[in-house]
Amino acid sequence: MDLHRLEIFCKVAELKSFTLAAEALHLSQPTVSEHIRSLEEMAGDKLVDRLGRELRLTPAGQILLRYAQKLLHLRDEAQQALADLRGELLGRLTIGASTIPGSYLLPQVIGAFKAQHPAMHITLKIANTTAVADLVFKGEIGLGLVGSRLPEKRLQFAEVYLDELTLAVPSQHPWAQRREVVLGELYGQPYILRERGSGTQMAVKEILGAHGLDFGKLTVAAEMPNTEAVRQAIKAGVGISILSRLAVAAELAYGDLVAVKIRDVELRRPLFLVQRRGRKLPLVYATFSTFLRQTAERLSGPEL
């Protein structure tokens, strides 16, 4: 079977859409449809079913997908083995990350890595911590960088970066004129939550809970789907929240937001590199993992 067709088929299976697969592969939708039709002719069976706007693999499609992924993996291994003879690193690297590391940390790491290995093709997928860990577990991505350690024994979490969190308030808030507040003063203040599965929120609950705060008794002003929405809501005066300092650095510098210290509370949490436990990483992933650890150690200092 043609490996290019199998690659198209795998992308259709991943995205559950001819249209999205065509966009991802920079092909026209009719071209993608024709390749799938040709595969169905060779397989002698239907591979995908349309269920409204979404596609679902048939039993034959599920079988082909398993073998297609193995064949493409072997192709990548063969290409890398040949590149090793030339002292080069090439191939495809798919990394998952939760919002903070994916938006504010990994781009500069990927840029530095690409400068050393320009032949690498790197894809970054951003989702919340729980979703990223699930993708790693399913084998859909090789590595993840997330904001919280989950109780999943089949995954391995390693601390690689120390992220500073900060209580951010709008510049017109009464606390903007104070150097610090007492933890109990959070009660009664309108607080903006992230969605369930957010590594930042899990870390904040753990840190404040260890100091005696009952997170369930906070006055929730709003629940937002991502860090950007929380940041904009704080600026709009909806409420206050605790975010990574990486996410609000510009607003703090320009005075749109103010960081307020919570007395006797150290708001820092590690970011974790997550992978399947007991699984040997392919060379490209192992090389990137080492590079990420070294880069993150320089960025976060000697504490980790």
C-alpha cells in the first residue's frame, strides 16, 4: 500500500473529518476523498462511515489504522537510521502541552531546538492537563508538558520547570494599593475559575488547601475555558484570580494588572514532563526530552 495514502488515512482517522484532514495536510478535500476511496478499493471493504459531520472508522478501518500507524512508524525509524549515519536528526515530533507551558514556555524551546535540527517537523497540541495526559496515554502524542501530576500509574511525571503563580487583580481594585493580603481575605472576593482539568487550578487548590483555605467556599464570579479568558476577565473587573506569572507578565509590566502577595503562602508549582511509563522513547522524542530538561533547568534556576 502507498504510504502517502496511509498517512492521509491516519490523519482522517485522527481528525474524524475529510475537511480538517485536507486542511492539515494542505490538500484539497476531493483529493483526500479520492485517496480514501482508493484505499477502500484495495482493502475490499469500507473504511469510514459518515455520522452527520463526523466520521467513524468501520471495523476494517480500525484494523487498517493499527497497521498503518506501525508502517508509518517504521518508515520514520528507517529515515532516522539513515540520517544517523549522516549525523542528522529528522522526523516528526508531536508534543502536547497544557495552556501555560504550551503558550509561554514551549515555543521558545521549540525554536531553539529547531535551530539545531532544522529538518525536524514539530507539531504542538494545546489542551488542559487532563486532556494532554489522556493523549499521551493513548499514544496519540509522545510527550506532554503539563501543570499538575495526575494519579495515573501508567504515566510517568517528571518535574522539569518551576512556574511562579501570582494573585492578579485589576489596577482599580482596592488590593492594588496593598503589598500583601491574608489568605482568609480571599473569601468574599469575586474569584474567576478555570475549567475542570486545568493544571493551574489543580495546583492552586492544592497549595491554598495546604494552608487551610476551603476552595469550595470562594465566591465564584465566573468560570473561564482558558487562561486568556481569565486574564481578560480580570482586566474587565469581573473578579480576581491566581495565574502563572508567565501569562500576565505583559499586563503587570504595563500596569493593567497588579500582583498581590498572599502572606506566608509560596505560590509556585512544578511543570511536569509526562510520558507512558515503561515505554522507550523514539530517538527524536528522547533527544527533545533531554533538550527540554536542559533548557527548562536554565530558565527556572537551580531549584529543580
